[in-house]
Amino acid sequence: MSEAKVSVLDWGFLHSDVTYDTVHVWDGRFFRLNLHLDRFSQSMQRLRMKLPYDRTEIATILANCVFLSGHTSAYVDMICTRGASPTFSRDPRDAENRFIAFALPFGSVANKEQLERGLHIAISDTVRIPPTSVDPKIKNCHWLDLVQGLFEAYDYGAETALIVDTNGNIAEGPGFNVFAVKDGRLRTPANAVLPGITRQSVFDLCSELGMSAVAGDIGPSEIKAADEVFITSTAGGIMPVTKIDAATMGDGKVGAVTRRLMSLYWKKHTDPEWSSPVSELASLINKP
Amino acid sequence: MSEAKVSVLDWGFLHSDVTYDTVHVWDGRFFRLNLHLDRFSQSMQRLRMKLPYDRTEIATILANCVFLSGHTSAYVDMICTRGASPTFSRDPRDAENRFIAFALPFGSVANKEQLERGLHIAISDTVRIPPTSVDPKIKNCHWLDLVQGLFEAYDYGAETALIVDTNGNIAEGPGFNVFAVKDGRLRTPANAVLPGITRQSVFDLCSELGMSAVAGDIGPSEIKAADEVFITSTAGGIMPVTKIDAATMGDGKVGAVTRRLMSLYWKKHTDPEWSSPVSELASLINKP
């Protein structure tokens, strides 16, 4: 990994003109790889980027990254940058789009202790970059608002942050969506958020369990009054939150709905409808 | 330059958690280097970044980049990234801030022909990332809104773009500020724009010439009705605009105010109060 680098002249670095997606591998199996490949392809299309690899070739490259890294549980990045122009041209159409892929050991927003006791989150009044500026459906690297929120959360003594949309409602945090549970019903912000794939998994799990889950506005006071709160990310899955600013969620312990969803989420990692073996895709593995 | 790279794990790439500044060298002299160093230092401070180099050391590194590149006119970048954490930690405080500097041949937003006849610009309704999300005083790489505007301008048949602020007034373009001249008075957007150093130079030149120049709102219809329009950037200085969307500025030729400012701007490049020889700063040059 120390040798994986990008040119300082790449628009992906100089202008954050880049999109990416991250899929995870758990115990040798990709989790919902197709959904990640769909989103990656849509993001590239919206940014008018093209790669000389088709969907199957990208999947094979990712599988080979995992295989070569030796990780059985991994965080796998696929990145497409605008690229650089050999003439230093200021016209992005002159740049050659580049593909970068790598596999890291699986990482989580919440560590083991935090998964057991729940995270402590602070709400920052920094506004998530609005959809009129950058389409949040394009998974992008524009994070200075999220980093600002994170530093404010650290100042406050919290462990991570939620930032707001232009109306002051909750948007998302650095790398995660958020859900509030009230009277057994789930709600997650609809505006100015990435449509996360773990967020989608929660909708799918709720549908299977016959639970109500909708996307809509949630104000700061509303989320603080929730029975349970959890965040969702490919980096960690479904992760409980037990404190927001000075407010304690419910009795301060990880709630029953959150536990039930976490358990089902991890069970899906062996379900062939939700996951697929890395070895099926890697061309470098000697198959019998 | 082909060897100048940044780690794909650097937050500067993965989260665009980076600031930079660009100073230019013209005929062996830095132009307003102190103003660029001031802004770079303020940007770093606002992002809570620190480097192990003081101001003089940074200036010396930049001068050495120019000297080693052999360019007598150059575009010189200083970049500070959040860096990467050796443990893949998701806490930006664990990252080691990195410094990158390089010199490229001097480049301009407008080419020779465009400087003579004036640029053709299209106004996009993409909204520049608002100050409530990212402080525009921090020179940043969050450009997806500007790139979107640029592609829309190309679709329209224009050469570059202006995008708007949240109120629909003109903000800025990809790498430049804009000025409108009406009845001899100059006006440039105040909101959601980088306080550019070439923009500052225009204020300073106007003050010297006894001309009125203020920062304030300019609507799309107002700018299209201006007598003259020009853009400002370290990459090219003061550059005329003669067409916005379908509207022609004045008589369609580069106006008298723009020509006068362009001429004085370039004269300042030999003025010791505005510029300084690269050789004064480069430690690698054998001095007599």
C-alpha cells in the first residue's frame, strides 16, 4: 500500500474531481458487490468519466486485490479520477480518466468497545455541501465540511459528528448515514445525504422483518429524543449511538431494535443472495 | 513532475482534506509571494494543519523548485495535505500533515488568442459550495461544482464558466474571480468566493489609478449588461471577457478599462514592491 500513489497533477487530487466506492469482504465473501458496482458506474456516468474496463473486469481486479493482499476481511476501494493532462491543459476533457483499486484490512467507524456501549456523537452546525452544489448521489471526496464537524465533535469531547442540511435538519456524518428509532419506527434523513448501501440494507432488513423505515427530515431535537439511534457504513455496518451531545438515548444502552438489525445484518454475510465468494471472481487464484 | 505523487491513502486525496496556494514567477521574479504565503498560512491554521517548515523555509523550497525546474516563468504550487495515518485510523488527528511543492511552466486560463479577443463565458446555475459548508477563505480543492459548470459551458459552446451563489448571484469560475465594469466603476462578487490575490491586485491597481472598485452582489442580468467584464487568476492575471451566454459586452472588443488594468498589472512584475527575484531566495543557486 505504501507504493500506491496518484500523480499530484491528477484532477482527482488537485480538484477532487474523483468518484469512488467501497465494498467490504467478510470471511472471504464480498457483501452486496453488485450494488456497489451499480453505484460506482452511475457516479462515473454523472461525472462524465469512462474507464477501459467493463463491470466484470472491475470485479475481477477487486477480487485480485483482495486475493493478493491476503486479507479474508477487507475494505476494498475502487476509485476513478479525472486524470491528468500531459499538456497541463485546464480542460478536463483532455485528461485521461484513471482507475485505482486497493484492499485494506477491514476497518470500522466504531471500535469493539464502542460497538458494545454505543457511540457518543456531537451535532455540528456545519452544513453538508448541498445537492445544488454537488449531487450527493455521486459518491465524492468533498469532506471539508465533515472534517470540520469532526474537529468540533472532538472539541466537545464526542467521538464523531453529525452535520446538518441547509434547513438545519440532520444530514449525515463522516462516512455514515444515521437512523433514529421512535416507537418501533425507523427514520433516516432524505436530504443532502449519500444513499448509502448499508442504509439500503437497513431498509431491506426492515422490510424482511415487517418494520417501518422511511426517509424524511429529522431535526436535532427530534433525534435527541429518539428511543434508539444507530449509524450505518460499509466501514462497520450498523453501529449503535447511545449519546448525542448531552442527551442519552433511551436507557443509555444499545437498544433492542438496533441489536436485532445488527444481528440480522451480519447473518446476511453468508447468504448467497447478499454475498459472493471472492474466489469466484479472482482470476489469479488457481481453480481446480 | 511525472514522479511527483501522493499516497492514495492521504486524506488530501481520499477526503480532499488539503489546502494549497499558487504563486507565479514572471521573468525570474515571484509576484506578490508574501500575500500567497500569508494566505497559505491562514488556510492551514483554519484547517488545523501544521508543517515543520517556517515561512522562510517554505519560500526557499519554492524558489529551489523554480531554480531546479529551469523555468523563468512558472506556476508554483505549495500544498499541505492532512496526510495519512500509518494505522489506517479514521481520526484526522492521527495523520501526519504533508507538504508538497512544485513548479510548472506558467499557464493561463486564457490563451493568446482569447486574451486578444476576449473569452466567451457561460453562466451555469450550479451553486458554488456555500461558506456555511466550506469557508472559501481556505483555498481548497472542492471543485466538483466548478467542473460541473465547466462541462455545461462546453455543452453550450462557451470556453469557460461562471457559477452562482445560493441567492443566484454570480460567484466565481474554475480558478478565477470576475469583475464587471459599468460607467467606469468596478464591481466583483463578495459572497461565496475565494478572496483571490489577483482580485486584490485589481483593488490595489484601482486605488492607485483613482478608480472605484467594490465587492458586492452582481446578478446574471447585471453582469450581461456590463460595459466590460474580466476575470482574474494567478494563472493568467487579468483576462478579458467579451461574451457571456448570448450577450456581447460593450462593442464586443476588449474594453479600455480592462486594457489599462492589464497593462499596469504586467508592469508591476518588475516593481520591487510587488515582486522579488527568485535568486534572492533559492539556496541552491551559487551566489557570488
